[in-house]
Amino acid sequence: MLPLLGPRIPAADLYDADRHDDEDVLRLELVRAYTLRPLIGAKLMVGKAEDISGQVRRLLTERIPGFDWVVPDDWRGPFERYGVAHKSLLAPPHPETGEPMSVEVFGVTDSPGVIVISAATYANIQFPGYGVDLYL
């Protein structure tokens, strides 16, 4: 997994005043988060929301093999409302620390039937939000 990761994302880059309070700032130092380089820029060919799960599973299996990826089936809400694909998925444990990790995947509709992954973060928290444009 380590060769697929970018450098550790500094806590200051994870901080968002709209999402975090003063206590969160102290906890952010404990967050291990890394850009998952092989997923950035990947294109998912989808005709409808129901296609996203299979396309994400295929992408993860091809670009990060050796892990039994569990990808939820329902991606409808954000996709149908905002044209984005956004989930946090269980990922392999951190190779050095063994701690549980997740992968946040965020993609935007680039053209009809095409979602481009613009953010993918491997982290010890779910939904670190790094590189995820606010869409609500």
C-alpha cells in the first residue's frame, strides 16, 4: 500500500473552520491521511447511480489489488442531487501501524455518463474531506 500513497497530509490542511471546533484541532494531529494516487483522475463510466458501485469496485480491484473491497450499492443521494459520487470505504490496515483505515472517494460528473475521481484519501478516520469540494 505504501508505494500507492502520496506524502502524509498535514493536519493544518485537513482543518476546516466550518467543520471543526477548537477540540477537533487537537485531534487532527492524530489523523493519518494520504492521497491515494492511483485513483486520482480515474474515470467511471456510469449510465445511472446503480452503476457506480460496480465501477468503483472494479477501479479499486484493478488499481489496488489484494484486498477484498466492500463497496456499498447505494450511491444515489449525492449522485442524483449533485452529480457526485462520494463514500468512505473500509480499506486495508495501515501497513506500518496496523491501525484500521478507510478510503474516502469523491468524484464529479465530468460529462454525461462519466464521473472523474478528484479526491481519494486513505485515512484512519472516515470522511477526512481532503480535496472534497463542498456540494451541499
